[in-house]
Amino acid sequence: MSFRRKPNPNRNHPQYCPYCAGEDLYPDEETEFAWACQECARVFSVMFHGQNAPKHTPAQSLSTNDALRASLERSKAGSDDIAEDTGNAS
Ligand SMILES: [Zn+2]
């Protein structure tokens, strides 16, 4: 027989009491998320609900093959420009 319950993965661990900023906090039996402040005797809950999607997501970077291909095309186009320039100059 085990008296130890399974840990709650969604339980957060506050560093300070949100009411008095006290640091003497202990888990409370009120709920799975409750904390009891020993300095102001308040019981409060801290709960993680999830994460919102960001408003701006950066564009996905090219794969190594696509990046190499784009680089080779850029350098090829650049060498063509140089050849045309020398051709026009002479
Ligand atoms: Zn407090």
C-alpha cells in the first residue's frame, strides 16, 4: 500500500506569494494546484493552461539541398554578369 500519490505534471511552483510576496509557501490540500502562504495565511492556485500560438512565426529555413542549390544559382548568375560585363567592356 502506497500513500504517495502520483505527481501532478501541470502543477507550477511559485517563488513568491502573489498577495504579500512572501516566500514561505507550501502545497495546500485545497486543490491539486493550491499553495498556502505562511506569512499572510492566504491559499491560492497556480495553474498552467497551455501556450498560445505566437502572432508572428518566422519563415521556415531552406533545407540544406535547397540552400546549396539557391547559392549555386546565385553564384552562377553572378559569374554570368561578370562575363557579360567583360564582354561589353572589350
Ligand atoms: Zn502571502
